[in-house]
Amino acid sequence: MNDFRKQAMRLESIGGQYDFWLVAAAAALAAIGVVMVASASIAMAATPYYYLSRHVVFLALGVGLAITAMRMELKSIEKYNQLLLLGCFALLVVVFVPGLGSTVNGARRWINLGFTRFQTVEAVKVLYIVWLASYLVRFRDEVNATWGALIKAIGVVLVLIALLLLQPDFGSSTLLLGITAGMLILGGANLPRMTMPVLALLPALVALVVFEPYRMRRVTSFLDPWKDQLGSGYQLSNALMAIGRGEWTGVGLGSSVQKLNYLPEAHTDFIFSVIGEELGFLGVCAIIGLYALLVGRALYVGYRCVGRNRHFAGYIAFGIALWIGMQAFVSIGVNLGLLPTKGLTLPLISSGGSSVLMTCAAMGLLLRVSYELSRAEKHIALTRGETVVVADPKTPASRPARDAEPEAPAPAKAAARGNARPQRIEPTFERIG
């Protein structure tokens, strides 16, 4: 094998590409977020652009985190999987440390950094997804075939949920539980076996709502917000009025009435209602379409990674897609009166430093997955003699494809080299069907 071939066969010498549709969807949502935060928060502070300036600063820092994540090799991240899990527990415990933890509206979910507060569960979402992806790679066969590996993953998330409920944070608890269930299923867990823990947890979730007065009030007000319009149904009734005023094309950007101190948390939890009022049904459909594009593309990238036996990258893509999709669904559902109030922001759009920072970091990680997938596919094409573009300037930009020949099956080629070994059966998506 000549020097060119040795160099071209190295994976690191081949340049990948970041997925265009992921970049476009994330950038569009972030841009819309800047505009809508400016519009929704203009009447909320003494300085008209106070919340906008903070949002732009956090978004710029988030872009920096995203660029850092985009440059990190996934294999180097995977080595620290146990430390990531310990980081999840540490972040959820540190909020209870006197002097570090900060209480807002009766909830102890933040740590005080001096110049700002940071909601630790936002970082936990990213760290937990990466850890669970690593866990599924190491125990993917056991998760499908044995109870022990499945129960261990569920046990970890239950401990995290217990810490979240002490804060309390019921919305993030259900989100983590949903992400775990989705990743386990996509990771090859046996569906009939998965139903038993889910059925066992349902009574506990119901009890958490029934025996907590404020959660029960949220459920009853969600069912009929007009019954106590100035009390427990105040947020939802104003959100519905805002969306109703928007009709087809909206009242115009900046012309919302409900944001003028009628709709609480108009720039965070209920920013979708302001979008509905100002941009109308068409604007709402555009936002939902962008989320569908982002989540669908992330799932597609994950599917292709698993097909290339890059399971760690694929499971990360699945986890981030589930996180963004579920959180957007819950936030939109709350604003439309389809779900009880959960206190979850609209990803990449709502104001909130912690959420913006960690969502951008997750987007950077997702783009890194797409980059390494593109690089791996180019590497495979190069080994087959197809024309590819490589990153190393010392290597010729392309090489001509060989004459078309039928590709021998992988086991046959391995046998021809004299190093054939039994082929591992990987979990497939056909099992889900």
C-alpha cells in the first residue's frame, strides 16, 4: 500500500460536513427567538431592551459553547461517561447547599453565580443524554435481553427524578423520564418488557399530582381555565386570548396586547402565545414546521449513524431529538391549553440564560454527530475507490472510482483476508415495529 493510500485511509485526514438542515433549522429558530424576546419583553422592564440584551449575550455564549462542542471528538467525550453521570448528581445536589442554591418562587432549582443564576437541570439534560448513550453502547445487548441492564438505567433516572422533585421540578422530571423511555426503545430495549416499569410508575406519577395541591390546581385549571379566570386559570386564559386574537396572519409584529403585563412570563414560558397573537396561525405553523424539521433531521442522522455502527453518535442524536421534540411539544401544548402548565421553555426561542446556553451546547453536539457521520461515510467511500474530497491539503483532492465491480459481502471479504470472525447481531429498528 503506497503512502497516498495509507494517508487517505486515515479517518482523521478526511473532512466531514455539518448537516445543512440542522444548521438552518437551529439558526432560524434562534433568530426568531431574538425577535420575539425583543417584542414580548419590551414592556416588562424599566429599560425596554433589558431582557433582549441579556438574551443576546447568553445566545452569543451559547454559540461559543456550540462551536466548542462541534470541535470535540465524540470518542474523547465517551471516555468520561462515568464522570458525566456523577456530574448530573452533583449539579442536582449543589442547589441545596446553603450559599450556593437560590430559591425563586418557592422552588430551589438555581445556583447563584454572582452575576446571574444558573438552572442546573438544563446542564443535567445534556450530560444525562450523553451518559445514557454511552450506557446503551456498552450494554445494548443486555438491555434487550436481560432485566438487570434495563432496571439499572431506569433506576438511575428515578434517582435523578427524586432529586428534581425535592426542588420541586415536576416538568423536568417527566421530561427526563420521557427521554429515557425513548432512548431505551430506540436503543433496542424489548418493548413488552418496557411496559411493565411504565405501568408500575403510572400510579406514582398520579399520586404526585393528586397529593400536591398546587399541581392539582394546575390540572383543574387546565381542564376549565375560565372557571377561575382571575385565579388558577389566569395564565392559561390570557394565553388563549392572545392566540385567539392572532387569527390567520396575526395582529402584527410588536402589536400584541396580552404581553403588556396581562400575560405572565410572556418572554419565557408563554412566548408561543405572543407568537400566535402577533404572527397568527401562519406564524405558528412556521414555528412548528421548523421544530419538525430539526427533530426529524436529528432522528434521521441518528438512524444513519446506527446503520454505520456508530451507535454512540446515533444514540446522542436520538436523545437530543427526543429532548427538543418533547420540550417543544409540552411548551406549545401548554400555551394552546392542551396540557397542564409545566414551566418548560420553548427551546432556542424563549428567554432564559440556562436554557439558551445548554440548548446551544446540545445543538453543537448534534452537529458534531453529523460531522463525524459525514466523515465516516467519506472514509467508507474512499476505501471502496469512489471519488471523495479529503481535508489534508497534502492529499489529492479526489481519487477516481475503480471500474464498477460487485461488492463482496463483508463476511466473505473478511474470510478472504484470513481473519473471519462471527458477525455480531445488532439491535434493529424492525424489532420496534
